[in-house]
Amino acid sequence: MGWLNDVTDFSLSVLNQYRPKMEIYAGAGILLGGTVHACYKTTKLKEINEKALKRVEAVHKKYEMMEVVDDAQYKKDIFKARAQQAGDIALNYAGDAIAVGTGLALIIDGVNEYDSRLMKSAIAYSNLVSLFNEYRDRNRKEIGTEKEEEIYHDATNKEDRSDRDISESPYSRLWAEGCTDAWDQNPEVSRNFLLMQQSSANNIIQSRMRSLGYGWLYLNEVLEMLGYPLTDEGQDVGWFLDPNGEVGNLEGFVDFGIKRPINARFLASGVEEVLEPNCWLDFNCCGNIRPLMFRKKQKRRPITVYGH
């Protein structure tokens, strides 16, 4: 029956893989169903209230025929009639309350599982970045910084590729006419503008770090500064600076990569430095920083002590 075990293991792995999504969808469906059914059950409140009113009226008639009324017993009978009314209302909504509670529990558990997986992915990514940076440092010591940079950016091919598609990294952009409104045909103006914006980006991170104890900057914020269109990915990836290293040892220094030896570049190699108007920008993003920010906010959440 080995095949049965294989099928079982495969099914469990698929369920575990899609568990957060299934829980959120199932929870939303149960929550919606419970809410709709509760609205339907509300139509029965009139019947429940009418029965309760008849019970109260019966109590009133009972004591009206008595010559001597026991006040305590009268109040007890009225309370019993009202309590029975409250019980009928609670019973009317009991199933729907359970459904709504179950739906909310499933949604919360699914969201928490998503957050847990995102944080684990962010930690794994930060470790990978750290190892890769250590690997590059060893290569710089062995072969020199310039040679390592050439290998890293594949700068051995000297053909003109200024009009090619962006492919250097997921976070690179071509600085050229038509790609951004901030481009200027004067290389000096463009280069100074980029250096100024790079400095401003680092100032933003440092300012946020001084205010909150950690700094961040989204890629979309930098793209907007440089006149590029915003992207979906840009609202999640960016730079994160955490001096205490509580949520990941990531370098929070913004580098546009404008001096890196890519074929279309500002500082071209040769006897003389020849400035060119186009270049590739290779942003050194840390990756997805939203899980890191969430984890950092959780650590900074204040503890409230009641009664003090």
C-alpha cells in the first residue's frame, strides 16, 4: 500500500501549502453565510416578542385576580418571563453566532499563517543576502574590487546595449530619454540629479530611524523621486535599516548603482572619463521589507498595565 501513503502525503502537502488561502476563503464564506442567515432569523423576532408579551400579560392577569399580591413573587414571575424571552432570542441566533465566530477564527488563523510564512521567508532572504555579500567580499579580496564588479555586472561584453530590455536585476532601470521625465540630455545635470536624489533617499531612511528606531524606504518612493512609473512590486520591496539587528541584518544604505561598470554608464572606462547621457541604475534593494516592518512593529507594541 505504498502508493496510498504517497497519495496521502501528497494530499497533506498540498493542503498545507494552500492552508492559509483555504482558511481565509472558507472563513469568509462561513462568515457571510452566518450573517445572511442571522438577517433571516431577525424576521422571527416579532413572533418571539409576541410570545413574551403574552407571558407577561398572563402574569399581570394572574396577580390582578389576587386580593393580596406578593410583591417579591410578582417580580420574580415577571423576571422569569423576560428571561425566557432573552433565552428564546439567544437560541434564535445561537447557530449564526457560532458560524460567525468560526468564520472569524478561520480568517484570523489564515492571516496569521500568512504573516508567519512571510517573516520566515524574509529571515531566510536576509540570511541569503548576508551570505552572498560575504561571498562577494571574499572575491574582492582575492581578485580585486574592479574585477569582481566586472564579473558581477557581466561587463565583458562591450557592445552598445543602451536600448535593450532591463535585465541586470529585478530592481534595475534604464536612465534614458523616454524612460523617465527626469532624464536630461546633459550628462552632468542628470548625474548630479541622481546623486542628489540618492542622498535624499538615505536622509529619509536616517530620519525615520531617528524617530522610530528603525528606518525604511519603499522602491516606489525612489521611483517617484526619479520620475519612473510606480509598480506593484515597488510597494513591497525596498530598503530596511535596523541598527539592533532584531528582525534581520540588512544594510539600509540606498545605492542607485550609477557608477557601476555597466555598458551604458556615466563613467566609462578608458584613457579619459567620457560622460554619457544614458546609464543603467541598479538599486540595491533588500527585498520584501513588509514582513520586517510588521515584525518590528510587533516588537515595539507597548504593554498596557491596567489599574495603574
